[in-house]
Amino acid sequence: MKILVIGSGGREHALAWKLTASPQVQMVYVAPGNAGIAMNKDLQVLPITDVVALREWAQANDVGLTVVGPEAPLAAGIVDEFRAHGLRIFGPTRAAAQLESSKAFSKAFMHRHQIPTAAYQVFEDATLAHAYVQAQVAPIVVKADGLAAGKGVVVATTLQEAHEAIDHMLAHDQTGIQHSDGKPRVVIEEFLEGEEASFMVVAHGQVAVALATSQDHKRLLDGDQGPNTGGMGAYSPAPVVTPEIHARVMREVIQPTLKGMESDGIPYTGFLYAGLMIGSHGQIKVLEFNCRMGDPETQPILLRLKSDLLALLLAATEPKPIQLAKIELDWDRRVALGVVMAASGYPGAVRKGDVIHGLNTDKPDARVFHAATAKEGTETVTAGGRVLCVTALGDTVRQAQANAYELVDTIHFDGAQVRRDIGYRAVKR
């Protein structure tokens, strides 16, 4: 079977790599891919990004399954386009993808279906947003409504920071975010305390198969300092998600979400990612929904997955979820930990074109997943913000951490930004 993976980041590199392990796979194509994907003889990159062109290529080349990695094509309706032409594709429709593409939609959905989340208000008018914030206490959270690549959230430690975020996101609309109806909005939420965890499932209708839990690190600098990013590293499993918490998340978050989507006339198929805040007394609240696997959580999760990923996704794209309900996944009992190497300037304006050295280092139970890389002649160079995710297994979090950083230290490019404490919460435990 020929498989098409849509995307160009570390998540897509990991998905494509894992799919090649299936005995049913003839070739995995990745559009548009990156330099690391192009280096793999079992993968082939396609320089195509247009939704209609991708659909036409899939039809012409007898693609058996398309897997959508990033959020933007989902919000653009790639699943609707492929399905309308009889093509098998894994991911939510444009309407269902609003769970991620519109924070206002997502919050209203959670409120309507009694899914636990932070108290909030939505504003289109900057004056009203400023007046609301002035009556609150800091810290407070300001979110741009729309796809923000993980960077549309400001956790304001002072009201002044919140006012500045409103001006940036709403009054001046300087985020660069594409709004579904052309109107900028902000969602202002209460600040939640606790420990974050990433909870992902493969969903089809009201059936969900849970993937391994994980935890990522959003802040740029050690000790969770500095600006929010798309993620500077992650590890799996997340010790904060105990068996009891896991059962509660399925019962209180995942099942009500899938049931709610179906009752709203928007049945959900695809990866469903619930970003959770778990309080010190076991309170569970949803910070956000994503309609795809997280990045960089995908890399350590798939390094631990022993089951056939293709078989899982095929079961989730059958007309009915009967086969998906029978699947039990097999996981490596070890810990996997991934460290992101980011370019100079990230998460702001990044420098591109720095030559990456040391990529040919080979280590057991470790992989370097490429994200923002490109080829210039014979050199591999940086081509965006998060450049690589260096991922390794270990018997403990500390050992996985040591193995990942040992590999990180063999790779070099000018201006590289690397957190040195990925997994520190789990190590403390």
C-alpha cells in the first residue's frame, strides 16, 4: 500500500518513519517533507502543498491512505476534499477541526457539553477586552483565536502584560493568525495552576484508543522561563497521569467530547489531543484541544509504540469503528525523551541557513527527527524555528534524558537553542 503523509515537521518525520515499519507499506510519501525525510530511502518527498493538487496526486498514484500531520491543512478542509473524491484519509473534517482552529468554538463547545475547562470570556472589541481585564487579577491568560502554531498564548503575570497582549492580538491584529471569518478575537481565561499533560487518542465516532501519555515543555528556557514556544521537548509516559487520572480523562473529557461532537452533527475521526492541567488535588481541566498529534510529543510517543501504526489508522478509517474498538496497543515499557534544538531567534524571527554538523552520529535506541531542515548543495541547513528533535529511550527518565543529551551534544549549528532540563519534573518524582 502507498501512504501519503501531509506535513514537513518533526511530527511528520516520526509518523512517516513509524509507518514504514508496517509490512503492508510499499512506499511512504511525505508532502512537502524536509531534508531529513529525504535522506531516508524508505521515504519520498513531494514538493506539493496545495490541497487540490495533493488530492489529484493521490488519485493518480493510487494512494491507499493519507495521514494529515499539521493543523493548517485540516482547517483548510483537506479531509473534506479527499473524502469527496472517494479517497481514504485520516483526520477530522474542517467543521470538526474547529476544536483547534477556533478557541472560541472550542470553549463554547466545552461549556455546552460540561467538559471541565477554565472560566473564560471572548472579545472582538479591544475596549471591552481591556475593561474586562482591568476588573481581574493577574496572572491571567490571553489567547488569540485561530491557528497560532503553539505561540498564540500569553500567560500574563501582570495586568499590564495582559493589556499589551490584547493590543497585539486584537487592537492591532499583529499575530499573523488566519481567522476563520476574517475577524480577530481573543479568549481571556482564568489562570490554572498545576501540572500540564498531553493526552492523545485515535478517535472514530464515539470510539477512542488512547495513545501513551506525554508531557511537553512550552517555555523557551530552563525552569519553564521565557516565552511560550511550540514546544522545546517532551517525554513519555507522563507520571502525573496515574491510572486513576487516565480513567477519569477518558470518562470526563474524551468520551463527552466525542459524544458531543456526534450530537452536534460533527462526528469526529482523527487524532484528538487534549492539553490538560492537573491540579494538586487531582482536578482535571482542559487547556486546549488539538486535532492532530502534538509536536514534539509525537516523537517520543512513536519511539515507544511497538504496534503497527498503519493497522491502527486503517481501523480508524473504516466506515464503522468496529475494528478500532478491538485494538489494544503494545508499548515499550521504557521512557522516551525528546530534546528540541531550535534556531537562533526562535520563537521570534529566526535565522535560517546555518549548517548543521554531526547528523550522521548513530546511537542505539535513539533517533534524530528533522523538522525545519533543508538541503543547500551537500549541506543540511536550518530552515525554520524548531530544527530537530533528538529522541532517545532509557530504562528511567534520568537515563532517557542522559541518552538524549549525549546525542544532542554531538550535533552543532550556530545559534542553537537547547533546554537542558527536559523531563525535570519526572526526574524529581
